[in-house]
Amino acid sequence: NAGVTQTPKFQVLKTGQSMTLQCAQDMNHNSMYWYRQDPGMGLRLIYYSASEGTTDKGEVPNGYNVSRLNKREFSLRLESAAPSQTSVYFCASSLIAGKPNEQFFGPGTRLTVL
Amino acid sequence: LAKTTQPISMDSYEGQEVNITCSHNNIATNDYITWYQQFPSQGPRFIIQGYKTKVTNEVASLFIPADRKSSTLSLPRVSLSDTAVYYCLVGFMNYGGSQGNLIFGKGTKLSVKP
């Protein structure tokens, strides 16, 4: 099992460009999440999908959109990138039963917006 | 959402036991206490979770007093490879629902020296 995979690993954008970050998990998890992590900071939740077909805003949703394409895939879209969105983006998934707060994280996407 | 407070940094030496305490005065009845570990350029990794008293697994122990207003992560006999940032989280992700959230603070940066 690959766990949680993210593409791309690195990306450089110009201000105003758009892009979609892809995330997939092969653990049959119900819930998926997108976080951002800025230097020296903890992770902040952008959006999450508690189950297939639902999405909800997290702590910092402005400037982002998400799509839960199916149970495996959860994408994050930046419609018009801004320098303030320069960050490392992590996708995570979880299966609530048993350990309600155990999330499995992907390797991250390092995004720079010029 | 319960806010957590933990030390910004800690130093230790190889072979020592390390205890990181987290305070969460307004923890709710349904909240679990969860600890994650993060190495540079990687996503966080689940370490341990508990609700009350003591929980032990192959890598750590978690001590939770009766009032649950604090918790202590104990790492026995640390090695250089335990150098990482440790996050204490309090919350509850409801299965299949939209309630619940987890907040990652800035964490505790543990440095283990030879």
C-alpha cells in the first residue's frame, strides 16, 4: 500500500495562476483533509471531507476550493494564486473507528508563489 | 475547541527519558488527546492517543490525570532519531459527520544530543 500520495512534490507559480494539488489514499479511509504549514508554524486545516460527497471549511479556507472526486481522491485548487499561499501543503486521511484522531499524512507539496 | 499549550522547545541527551507536558484546560467530555511527531520535510506521524489514565504503546506512554486538563507524553530512552517536533492535539473527529476538528499548535521542538 502506498498510503497517502500527493502530486506534485514541488511547484512554482506566478501570482494569478491557478493549479490543482492532487491527493489520493489507498487505505479505504472515509475522511480526508488538506492542511497548510508555514515556516515555524503548526499545521492549519484548510478544508476537510468527513465522508465521500461532503466537504467543509476548516480554519483557513479563503482562496481555496476542494473536490472529493471519489472515496480515494481529494483535490485542492488555487484559482488565483497569491504570494501569501506560499506554503507546504499536506493531505491526510483517517478512518475514524478505533482511533478517532489518527490521521495519515502524505509527503507534502511545497508551493512557491512569486 | 480546546486550546493546548506546550513548551516551544526542549533539549535532551541520548538515553534519557523525555516528558513533554501539554495543558488543555477547556477539554470537552468527548475530546481525545493525541500526539503527533513531525520530522523536517515530512508530514506528521501519529504517535499515541488516549482519553484518560495511562496509555502505552511500543514507542511512547501517555499519562492523563483524572481532571484531564493536562497530559504528558513520555519517550523512554530517546535517541538522536527522536529529534523532531511533537504536537499535542485535543479534539474529536466524528465518524462520517461534519462536526469535530483538530488544531495543530506550534508544537514542541525536541532536540536530542549525543
